[in-house]
Amino acid sequence: MPSSKYAMPENMVLVMTCNVVLQRLAIADLQGYYDYAAQSSPVDASRWLDRFQFALQSLSTRPDRCSVARENGKVEVELR
């Protein structure tokens, strides 16, 4: 491979990100689950939602950790 005067640093890490989108029905379901859990334990419901949001954000850099959705073949973008 020819050398370049613009070489990447050896310790450089490239990270590709993906868009993570929650559909309206998923948001409504999430709100319902949270509301139901919060009736008996608001603190636990809040912790659960925090963990969910963290997991959702991690999909932007690691989408391969989840399988492809069964609806994937019906659209042009990849669904997980």
C-alpha cells in the first residue's frame, strides 16, 4: 500500500453511527408500560426507563447486537 503524508494515527478508532427511530406506536406502548409501573413504584419505573434509553442509544453504534426485525423485508432501510 502506498504511503501518504496524511496517515491516520494508529490509535484512532472510527465509529459509524446509525439513526435510531422509535415509531409512534412504540412510544405509546413505552409510555403505557412506564405509567403502569410508576403506579406501584415510581423510582423503579424511572430506573427502568433510564436503562431502556441507554440501551436504545447504544443501538446507534452497535445495531448488530439486535437481530433484524421480521418487518425488515418490507422497507428499504434495515429494521432492528
